[in-house]
Amino acid sequence: MEPTGPRAREPSLYTVKALFILDGDGQRLLAKYYDGTFPSAKEQAAFERKVFSTTRRAGGDVACLQGLTVLCASSADLFFYVVGSCQENELVLAAVLSCLLEALGRVLPGEVEKRRLLDNMDGAFLVVDEIVDGGVILESDPQQVVQRLSLRAAPEPAAYGFVLLDYLAGSSARRE
């Protein structure tokens, strides 16, 4: 039976449609789009230009554009954006944006600025991938994101079988 009244929406984990970082001139530095809202690179670039011009003029951190909720934050010469549908909870999107800023601040040495971001782009993509995967928010705690990244970077210990084989090979060589 269909719900009556205002259009009811199904609960969804897919809360982020896009996440991108632009420089002070509005040029894309990093972008991840998670659904087909903007299927081509041309449409994505046009949307980013519109978002940048709107948020830069308004100076606000929340905007509604083309039926989407866009949250913005800036740091030094960078602008960070998280995009969700117009029905999304702004607090959830704000938690994603805050997590992104704080995690990048911990991963990148010094202040989060364009040069450091470009020099550590692989780390920036890893941070984004730890926070959102396929539009699903995985983590909103920057400490957990950084901890997961440090676990990835840690060297793996030698497998026990190889250590045992090396030991046995060494002891059999001494017997001969």
C-alpha cells in the first residue's frame, strides 16, 4: 500500500551526491561524484562553476542550487564542498564536511592549502574514500579516518611461514 499525503521517501544511506575541492579561482583540484546527477565532465564543471560563483558571492556555507543542498567551507586558498539532495539532513552533510577538513588537516603537514594538497593528492583521495564510498557515508570522525589511514600505511610484518622457513634453512645449513 502506497503512503498517502506528501510524497514519502524511502530511507537511504546514499546521502552524498558529490564532494569536491576548488582553488581560489574556482578550478577543480579534487572531485568525486557518486551518482548520475551530473553524468559528464562538462556538466560537472558547469555545476562547479555555478556553485563557486554562488557561494563565493553569498559568503554563506549552505546553498540550494538546482534542487541540491550544497555545503561549503574554506581554508586558506581552498573551497571544500559537499553536495546532497534537497531532502538530505544538513547536519549530516555538515558532519561530512567537517570530517573532511579536520582529517585533511591531520594528514597534510601544516595548514591545508593548495600547494600542500597538490603535493599530497594521494593522501587527500584516501581521506575522501575513507569518509564516503559510493555516496554512502562511512565515517564522520576525523580521528577514525586518520587512524585507518595510518593502519594502511604501516608495513606488514613478515608472514610466520617465511620466518620459520628462514630459520629452518639456517639451522639445516649449520648442520652440514
